Amino acid sequence: MTSSHGAVRFLLVKCPRLLGLLVMFMPMARGDDHPQQGGTSQTGTAALKALSLEELSEIDVTSAGKKEEKLSNVAAALYVITQDEIRRAGVRSIPEALRLATGLEVAMFNNGSWPVSARGFDITSANKIQVFLDGRSLYSPLFGGVFWDMQNTVIENVDRIEVIRGPGATLWGGNAVNCVINIITRSARDTRGVMVVAGGGAQERGFATLQYGGSVGMRTAYRIYGNYFNRDSLALQTGSDAKDPYQMEQGGFRVDSDITTRDQLTVQGDLYSGDNGILNRPDISVHGGNLLARWTHRFENGSDLQGQMYYDRTSRLVPQQIAEVRNTYDVDIQHHFRAGERHDVVWGAGYRASNDGTKQLPLLFFDPSGRHLALFNVFAQDEIALNPQTLYLILGSKFENNTYTGWEVQPTARLAWTPTTRQTLWGSISRAIRIPTQFDRDLRITAGTPFVLLQGSSRFVSEELLAYEIGYRILPDPRLSIDISTYYNKYDHLRSQETPPAGIPVVLANNLRGHTYGAEFTARYQAQSWWRLTAAYSNLQKRLDLEPGSTDRTGGMQEGFDPRNQFSLRSGMDLPHKTELDFWVRHVSAIPVSPPPPVPAYTVFDVRVGWRPTDHVDISIVARNLPGRRHQEFGPTGELVRRGLYLITTWRL
């Protein structure tokens, strides 16, 4: 498909067929199986949209402690991207939405590749972050990081995205070194009714979503959906077309059921298929599916027990480079309870098995060609009330066993002081590790020659982080909220590329060390009841040094291309006649690369005009990446991002 006609074809032909197949697997209605009356079915979004700054600071989050707690009291650098922020930004993908979070480095390398990181080490396969979607890990054990071109969540179904900058390995495990991103979608109870989304224009050629949500009796709600998008090519640095259009189709379902008054069950799954163009080569092809079940029991004493399991299958073909099929099985259990008046405890255990197979291709291969990876963990964390309501000490650790390096220990100690209900001062010391990947151990790059030019090493060990953080949140006025965080990170055993006397093969090793430090600032200001401003700034300083005797000639540039400064300002206005006007300015400083020159600094702004002619229809016009024709965001061979202009129409009933 090469135009917005693809979205129309999807709505008229493919989406109904897909939904019809999904309906066959849904439980038969035993009672009232029609959606609740009352219009837009936007309970969660409407509630967040109406919140004041004070109420927003008190929303419940779950990522920092694997339990519900108030955002204002969290002893971590946490930013919550709400559904209303996503909607008003006019973005159509998760990576684009992540730009809303303070301190995240998000860049577009090509049409399907998004380097996403925090506090440095941003590469196309950024390997020091953990990303979860409704409890399912998106991290790839092949290269590390996330294949963002395989993530096509219905953006309207995202309830919130909780972003923790800094280590979260005590609760979330290995690879949660610099950041944890927890994407949480809305319950099926909040999406009852029909939703149709369609649009397109420049860059976003065409996109469409068709979704239906209903009820089975009084205790069970469900939704089924299908969606499609087709994005236009970017530009090469020469100015010519990169010929990398990207399209994807996905369908799925979710069921939420109150089995009893104390037991809840969630079952959800997705199937997807996509193609991403490459200049002068066949398309990248991705396919996959997943199925997840989660059960929660709440005891009479207020404690809760949760069990979760999922299966995830992915298939990825990059012509001449990668051909991989992976099957992942994961089971996890956690228990949250209070021990006396001063102890709030969370503990749990989990096991993950991941099996893959790869093929030898002209540019690279893996030896062995497949791996069976096993990951077992137990963790515990105790929040101790040293002085109830004002002073809390948090102690915890995760004990994790992986196939490559055996047992790893990842502890944390955090202290939170809340002298008033409007301010929190917190600090932490944490250790986290990045587990070796198949890239580190098994990779063999030939680049089409008879020789191995670069290879992994069986001696590659875990990278280590020791992190120190201090943060402060304050609501000095009902119209103003401020969040400041600072950090110092010390890294050991980072990945290096050792060159032998003969020149080849270059071997991956752990002969690099370094440190980073910086600060992040967020301020929200309610200028008027109809006008809200959000400003964010982050600064990063990084230094990497080779260990004595290292023969690495890259200077550590393989460990990321990071801007020193990032700034953004968002303005959201609610105007008369059900009209919204949103303005978003982003500035990213120059990014050093090797070989030079650096990626130039850039400043862009986005504009969105929204109108709701009826209670059931939303219409938005979005202009992206103004005012220039194109700009580069990542290097040294990153493509040029073009301006975009597109229409979004959403109909709910």
C-alpha cells in the first residue's frame, strides 16, 4: 500500500475480517452483552483531564514499588505520561509519546528504528533500559534493547506510561540499569462501545483502528480491535528519498473479569505483521503474537497476591543481516502485605525461558545459531516507616540467575522525607547490571567477506552500575508543581571492541568504564483554568575511559550518542466552541559522533488543533517537526526526519 487508501481498505475489508475471527473466540454472552450506554466510554481519560495539578501529583502509580502509591511520595525520578498528554500531542506511536517524558533521549534513526534511553548510552539498540507493556517485557535478548518497529499498541488504549529514570533492577530485574518504562493500557471496562479512528496526510500516509468493547453479564468486559498504519519514507542525508516506508497490521483482544469480589482475571493477546522498506534491498519483515493472563487476589486484611504468565513469539527478517524466530515463556508471582504498623513488604519470584533460532546470512551470523536462555529471580522490598507519614526507609534486593553469568545481586536503599503534604525529598543508592546478550557472546560479522571481522566473546560478563540519586518535589502553589532530580552513575565492565595485532577479528570485551552525572527538571504551571504550561530540561555529562591494556580504537563511541542538553515547552489551551490548541517546542543539543562531524543541534515545534463537534466525534489537525523541511536526530548515518501534517478523526459510540 502506498497511500492513505490503505487505511480505507483496512477499515472496509481487513479489519472486519480480523474482528470477525476474534469474535469467534470470545465467550458467549450470558447476560447484557451490549456496551454501557452513555457515549464516549472515556472514563479514565476524562478523569485525568479534569484533574488539577494537586490532584495529578496524587495519582496512583505502581512502577516504583510494584504496589499502588501516590506519585508525590515516590522515592524515584518518575514521570507519568497520561492519556490526555498523548492525545493532545497528536502522536501515533509509543516512541513518539515517550518524548513527553522528562529526561528521556528519543530519536528517530530511520523509519522503523528509534534509539530510546535515559541518562546516556543511547544507541539504536539501547540496552540499559527495561520496557514493559502490561507486564510483558519487550527487551530483546538478541541485541539488547527494544525493537520498536514491532510495537504497535493502539495509542488511544494507553492509560498511562510510567517512566522511571535511574535503576529499577531491584524490582524489575537485570537490564533495568538507566530506566524502566511501564506502558499500562486501559481496562476493557473503560473501553466499552465502538471506536473508529482514521486519518492520514504527509508522513503519516494513512492509519485506522476499529475497536468494539462489550460486556458479558455484570462481571466481565472485553474489547477486540484491529489497526493499521502506513508511514512515508524519510530522507537520506543527500536529500534523496530513503525508500523506507513502513506499514503494519495488528489485531487483538482483552478480557477483564471480576471472578469474585476479591479475584480479578485479565486475559489479553495480539497478532501483528509488518514490513519496513530498506534502500536497494528487500523489506524488513516482522511477525509475532502474544498471549498473557494475570490473576489478582485481594485478602481481607488488605494484602494482595498476583500471578502472571505469558507467551510471546517474534519473527524478524532483515535481509542479508538477521533472520530470527524467538519463543518466550514467562511466569511471575508477587505478594504485597503489611507487617505490623511500620513495614510495607513486596516480594516475589519469576522464571523466564527464551528460545531462538537464527540463520547464517551474508553480513553476519551467530555461533551457536540458537540459544535456550533461562532467567530465574526472587526479590523482596520493605518500606519501613521510621516516622509515620513523614520519613520512610526502603530496603530491597533482587537475586537473579541468568544463563551467562549465574547469580547476580541488585540491591537498593532509598530514603523519602515528606515534611509536608506538598513536598518530598528523597535519595537512593542502587546497584544494577546489564546481562550479556547473544550479540555480546555469539555474534560473528563477516560483512560479505570470507573472514570474521568482529565477534562476540564467551568471556563477556555483565556490565555494572552503582547509582546515587537525590530528588525533590514540591507544590508551592496550587497552580505550580516542580520536580527536580540529580544523579551520579558509575559504570564498570562496559562493552569495548578489542583489536588484535593482526587487525581482525575485533573481539567484544568489558574493558571500558565510565561515569555520568546530571540533572532533570520538570515544572507544570496552570496559567489559567483553560491554559496549562509544562516545561522540562535535562543535562547530561558523560566520561568513558578504557582500562589499562585495552586495544579499543573506538573511544567508547559504540556506547551511545547522547545530547548534553534537552529542553521542551508544551502549551495546552481549551478554547471556546469545544476547541483545543496545543503547542510543543523541543530543543536537542548537538550529538557527538565518531567519525565527526556531530549531529547538529535542532529545534522543532509541533502544533495541534482539536475540535469536538459532538460528544462522540473528535477531529484533530497535527503539524509536526516545524518549521524546517527536514532535520537529523541521530548519527552518524541517521536519516533526515521530514515535516508532517495529518488529520486524526475519532468516533466513539
